[in-house]
Amino acid sequence: MKICAMQELLEARVLCCEENLGKHVYSACGCDLMSDVLAYVKDQAVLLTGLVNPQVIRTAVMMDMVCVVFVRSKVPTEEMLELARESGIVIMATDKRLYEACGLLYSSGLVGNKTK
Amino acid sequence: MSESLRFTFDVDGGDFTSAGHASVQVKKNLRQLGLSPEVIRRVSIAMYEGEINMVIHAGGGHAEVLVHEDCVEIILDDKGPGIADIEQAMQEGFSTAPDQIRSLGFGAGMGLPNMKRYTDSMEIFSTVGVGTKIVMKVNY
Ligand SMILES: Nc1ncnc2c1ncn2[C@@H]1O[C@H](COP(=O)(O)OP(=O)(O)OP(=O)(O)O)[C@@H](O)[C@H]1O
Ligand SMILES: [Mg+2]
């Protein structure tokens, strides 16, 4: 799925790195616990979360993710967007809740664990 | 023998929002050196967990990353409270992090086991009341 297709499904606003909206992603994870993302996530390229702080972006950087979606209308700070820009990570915000946002993407083919 | 490349960082313990800053910088530096993405990812995750631990549990510390011929070595050194029972701290789910840290997305007790999983070797030297030193290696 292209990141721009995710944006449409989630009716999300893109907050930075629009130039990467054409990138393809194959799996995602939804989580508010960065400890778990660092421990269990493998190749998921997208993180959906309701947690908003710079460690969310740094976690995504460490995991080589390409997109972070903030749910429930959470708005990241300019400092967080700057961090994301340095690594080309697309940041989006949606009004949907975590469960619904994940469900929409999952039912459209974006799975949890990439199957080869 | 050529000398190993060295990056050093002071990790500020007073401010959680900056936690992870050194790890992001290391990731950039290793990318520039052209190391494999797999090695870079393992080094960054292990260092990130360790850096966050120093901020949360030890009031900050010092980080050093050495790029050797056969591996990357990460040395984390703090003058925090130390770890009384290392075996217990290494168990998944063991955490003494306060609730406020949990609301920031950490404190699940996954960091140390995760650091062990992502590295080829990990040694912890800790003395209660003196501090903690962790040495990790990721082989190419
Ligand atoms: N540098 C340190 N100084 C003192 N105590 C530490 C240090 N690092 C870890 N600990 C102790 O070991 C415990 C386990 O650490 P670990 O990183 O596995 O979990 P955590 O930091 O509590 O949670 P998480 O890493 O999942 O966010 C900590 O709760 C803390 O009591
Ligand atoms: Mg930890």
C-alpha cells in the first residue's frame, strides 16, 4: 500500500515529508508502548500511536520506519516534526482512534507481520 | 593496526524529552561510515534502550561508541544508584520505573533483555550506590 493510500483511508493530515507519500509500505503496528515497539516489531514500516513525545519519533528512527500516524487528533510539536524530517519519516494525524485506524488499514491489506 | 573510530556523548539526565538524542546521532554517523543497515539497526536499538535507561534510572551518564575492525562496541557508563540484582533486572517485565515514565511509553521492563537480544555480547558491571557500566558488542 502506498502511504498516500493510507492517508486517504484514515482521512489524515500530512504534517511533514509529503515528498515520501509515494513510498510503498507492507506492514504496520499500533502501539502506545515504545518498549514493546523496540522489543517486538520486526519489519513494520508504519507506527500508529496515541502517544506524543520525541521518543516516538526516535523509536521510529531506530526501527527504520517510514511513517508515523498520530491518532485521536494528537498534534506533534515542531521539534518532533524536525526530528522526523531529518530521517524523511512521513508524519500524519488522524481524528480516528487507534483501534479504528488499525482496523481500516488492516482490512485494506496492510498486515501486522510482513509475510514473505 | 588502525585505530578504532570513537564517538562520545554526555547523556543529560535532567530532561526526558532529549533522551535518545545520542543514539540518533550514532545512527547518522554509522550510516555515513557505510555499515550494513542490519548492524546499524542493532547498534542503534541497543544503544537507545541503554541511553533511555541512563536517563530514567541513573540521572544521565556517558556513552561511547567504538567502531572496530570486526565489531561496533557500545560503552554506557553512569553514576546512578546501580543495579542490586542484575539477574532480576535482566528478566522481561521487571521494572522499577515510576508510573509517570510508563505514561511516556517506557517502563515495561523490556530494555535490558532487548539489548541482550540485539547484541552479540553484553556485560553489566554495577555497584549499588556507585553506578553502572554496560559494554555491548555487535559483530559485522
Ligand atoms: N543504568 C541503570 N541504572 C540503575 N538501574 C537500572 C539501569 N538500567 C536498568 N536499571 C534497572 O533495571 C530495570 C530493568 O531495566 P529495563 O531496561 O529492562 O526495563 P525498564 O527500563 O524499567 O523498562 P523499558 O526498558 O521497557 O522501558 C529497571 O527498571 C531499573 O530498575
Ligand atoms: Mg529500559
